[in-house]
Amino acid sequence: MPPVRRADRMVAGLRSRLMEPVLTHTRVLTVPNVLSAIRLALIPVFVYVMLIAHIHGWAVAILVFSGASDWADGKIARLLNQSSRLGVLLDPAVDRLYMVTVPIVLALSGTVPWWFVLTLLARDAALAATLPLLWSRGLSALPVTYIGKAATFALMAGFPILLLGQWDALWSRVLGACGWAFLIWGMYAYLWAFVLYVVQMTMVVRGMPKLKHRAYQPVARKAGGHGRG
């Protein structure tokens, strides 16, 4: 198949996936939204227990709860039919706050080096800079790739495992090594997911014209489908 035709088909597929009917539920008090609100409230608590109280055990517990509830809220939303406009906006926003706050706090505490944190933040900043290109074409986000999901999982699993490796014990040294294995793999996968995102973005920019007026209001579409690269 000629490259142009293949690109046209891929753009058409992206268009059909991204421009589905939006959610109409306006419910606020749902189980997924409550979980997201709790995760949001725990962010300043995490900062306090890491940088002021220096209670790493509580920090680990917060990260484990955050990761588990993040996985569960999308499942619950689909199982109980509790998807909502608030949920599809709040959940990825909280995820992004964790992905920014946790690495910075760990760097400030001396747990991870700054070059690692700056690599992650630079990737996210570059991705955010492309959003106006999507908005100008009536889109809110590109489909999340499996490598992007795997990268986020590896990073959010690696952070608490690395914290467990700070104890002065033989088992903690093993966990520390495992934590770094998760983080290094997650960082490279995170960067590779961004490369794939750039490829998708290039096809969208070339294959979809800018809107002259806001014929389509970009919003998130469904629970569990975050716009994380």
C-alpha cells in the first residue's frame, strides 16, 4: 500500500475513534469521582510525609493506594455505569499531578537524581505543547498507546518500590534494585511512547484541516481512556 494511502487510512481511524459521541452524564457523586477526589487530597499529604515528617512508610502507602484506585476507578465506572463528564476530566488531571509531583518530591528528598525527573518533565512539557494543534482540529487527545500505559504503570510502581529500598536491610536493597529496574524501563518506554505520539500527531496535522469555527467541542470521551501518551 502506498505510504500516502496508509497515512490517510490511519488518520481516518484516529478521526473515528476521537470524534465519538461525548458523555452526557453530569453526575458528580460517583464512586470513581470519590476515589479521584481522595487521590487528589492525598497529594499534599504525600508532600508532607516525604519532605517534612520523613515518614516513608506512609508515603509508600499513599502511592500504593493511588495506583490501585487509579486502576479501579475506570473498571468501576464501566461496571456500574458511573462514567461522567467530571470523571473523565478529573481522573487524568489527578494522574498528571501525581506524575509531576511524585518525581519532584523524590528528587527533593534525594531519592532519585534530578536528571531523571527533568527527563520526565521535559517529555510531558513537549507533549503539552502539541495540544493546541489538536484543539485547532476539534480534538481533545490522541488514543493512548499500550506502551504509554505500560510506561506509566512501570513508573508509578517503581516509585513506591524504590522508597521501600531506603530501609537499612538486605531485603530493602533487593527492592531498591527492582525499583530502579522499573523506573529505568519506564523512563525509556515513556520516551518511546512520546515518539509514537509525535508520529500520530504528524499524521493528524497533515491529514486533518484546522477548523474555521468550533463545530466540535473537544472533551474526554470515556472513563479509563486517559489522554496519557
